[in-house]
Amino acid sequence: MEIVMSDTIQKWFKSFQERLCKDLETCDGEARFQEDYWERPGGGGGAARVIQNGAVFEKGGVNFSAVEGVLPPKAAAALHLPDPHFFATGVSVVIHPRNPHVPITHMNVRYFEAGNGEAWFGGGIDLTPIYVNRDQVRFFHQQLKNTCERFHPLYYPEFKKWADDYFYIPHREETRGVGGIFFDRLTPTPEITLEDRFAFVQGVADTFAPTYTTIVNENKNKDFSSQEKEWQLIRRGRYVEFNLVNDRGTKFGLETNGRTESILMSLPPLASWHYSHEPQEGSAEAQALACFKKDIDWVNLP
């Protein structure tokens, strides 16, 4: 791959960070992102942007990075790379809203280039509601499906299942939320060029802001009780468990000497763990918990 392609991808990801932060600031209405530039000792760096204590967003991050160097042996082995040299760039987003009726969300788009010339894209978008509004979840999945089908008829069913399987907390036997799409190691094929893959990743990225802010705007002014706030903190605890125990991106970042603050910006400012907590049967909390399962066809759900 020519380096000009890497430059193009990196520049587009940085411009996407800029646009997304403006969209989220508009949605919040009060808070602004603060930016920290950082350098990776082994090569490259990035720009961490964090929003805190806003009218809508209690904490959120939109981080850009472009790093290069030599992978530690463990990380290279995990990626099955004979040559540990690499270049990686991407944007990672996690938003923790203040109101428990506004879902947590995560998205990322990324590009990886190995020392042997192999290159691929990864990424995805998923939604973690505290209380599940089925119409909004259906809308969320329909928007992702629409984007996927612009590029390939099999993308949505394949990547939706991938998200269900990936965003799963085995020790809880539940998914982190209501899924979305997830994909990794999308390499070129005889039928699909790397440029085609990049166009798809751009489409996914551009789907995020209008889809998520629509859901945010429908919920951000709803009243909520102390009980609903406590359920939010419990569900945030599940989010923390997944990110620290199961998430491959967190592990990769820490193993490659990434910036710790940027990697752990996905964690909420507050979370709770209650011993042997079970929601009351028939409650809104129990109804939400019943939705955190794999293989729900949200687009066609009655």
C-alpha cells in the first residue's frame, strides 16, 4: 500500500473528529470539548477530546490517534503478524449521558497497516440503553442497516451478529446493550478494494452523529427518579466490567504503551455495584435486562 493512502485515511479521521465534536457540542448545548495532544514514545500520537459536566453529557470522549512503531511480541502474536512493525490510526468515541433515559453509546473507526504490507479496517457502533425504548432501538438498527446495505447486502446481518457476539459479558450472560454493528480486519478481496472498505467505514462514521443525536434529543429532557439514576449507575458498572475484562481495544492500547487517559476515557465518572442485585419482577429495569440478549431482530421486532 502506498503511504498516500495512509495519509488520506489519517486526515479524514482527524476531520471526522472535528465535525463530530461540533455536532455533540450542539446537542449538549452547554459544555465544550477540551483537547489534549499527546505523543507516543514509540512513534506518533494523537488528540484526546473530552466533554464533561454538560447539560446532557456527563462525560464523553472523541479521541483521534495515529501511531506507529514496533508491536510488543504479545500484541504481534495476538494479531498473527510475522512482522511487528505497524501503523494505526482511528477515532474512538464513548458518551455517558447524565439522564438515565439517554443511552450510552460507543463507536470507533480504525485502520491498521502491518509491516508486511497487510492492511485492514475495523470499527462499529453500538448502543447501551439504561431503559429500552423499542422504537428508538429499532430506529437505531434501521439506520445502521441502511448504511450497510449501500455497500453490501451481507454487511448488516454479518456485522450485527458480530456485535452481538463481541459486546457480550460472559460472566454475566448478558450483552452490554442492544448491540449494533461490529467489524474487524476488513482486508481487500478480489471483489472489494481497500478503497471500497474505506468508503464503507466513512459511511459508518457519518451515520453516527445524526442517528445518536436524534435519540438523545428525544430523551434528554425527560424527568427521572433517584431509583432510575441508581439503575443507570448499576448498568454503567456492567459497561466498566466489559471494557476492563473483555474489550480487545482496551487491552491492545495498554499493551502497546498507548496513552492511558485516552484508553480509559471510556469509563464513566460514576458507577455502582450492588451485591447480588436483581430487579423487581415486572419492573422497567427487569424489562430492560430482558433485552440484553443476543440475536434479537430489532429491525423487524413487532
